[in-house]
Amino acid sequence: MYWCKSTIIHRLAFVAGIIFTGLVVSCKPDIKETGAAISYFDLKGFIKTTAAQLTRLNRPVLKTMVHNGFSESKKVHIDNWERELSLFSGSDINKPAWKDSYDVHTTANAIFYKAKFPELETKEITINKNGDKVKWILIINHTKNLLYETKEKLTLVPDSMYRIEKTQHVRLLGTNTYDIKGVLN
């Protein structure tokens, strides 16, 4: 029986070691912490700054959500703007592995990013500017695998509104559409 307990303990220690290694490897610092150069517009930093400004303003928001055609509107105060805008910051394309994964086209008033590879979730980002000031941002995301397909259109006008349009088709469960719009009052 001693050998049986010893084998179980060794197996548990081995599995725990693999889990621990996976956790350590997955805990990577942000790009700014590693000193890596940012290749594209700093969307994550912009959303963080915008969230801080909106928190300071503390303006009420008329939030409308339409789910599969059923609509509800409510005037609310957003307590956590970073969480509210997390889909926007989650669309940041400044990952070291994606350094050369987007075509960039710049005009006097806009920057356009378009994914070069179909496996990238963030397909397009358009940033409309007036000088150095961002007027609005449009993001198109698309994910597809054997189980589900998700399409997102994210629009942000930093000082007045945001909109999240999402269609999600889950195999065996069907399709859901969401349209969330927040207008600052």
C-alpha cells in the first residue's frame, strides 16, 4: 500500500506543477511594463484615460438595451467605466505577436487598421481625429469556430456616447442580437 500512496502523491505533485507553470506563464505584464514598443494606436490607454474622465464627470447616462427586438431604457450612473468599456479596450491590437498583423492607412483626419489574417478577432479599427483629439472610434470584431460565431460593431464618441452592436449565433441554441447604447446627458 505504501507504493500506491507514493504514486498518487507523485501524480498530484506533477499535476500541481503543470497547473502552477501554466499560471505563471499566463501572467504576462502589459506591453508598457515590458518596455515593448507600441506598434499601433494605444487603444487600451485611450480607453483607460476616457474611463477616468467619464468617472470624474459623473454624468448620468441614458442606457438603452435591445435584446432580440425587446427594448429597455434607463437613466443610470456608471460606477465603473473601465468595465463598461471593456469590449473596447479588449479590442486593443498592440500585442507583440501582432506587430505586423494589420495594414495601416492614414489620412489627415483618420487612421484605419485592417487585419491581414482571418484568425485575428479584431478585423478593423477606424479612428477619426481632429488634430490630436479623437472624435470617434469604430471597431469591428468577428470570431467564428465550430461552436459559435460572434460579430461586434463597437462605436465610441468619447464625450457623448458609446454603442455595442452584437450578434451571437451559438450552435444548438440559436441567434441572439444585442444593441446597447449609452448617451451621456
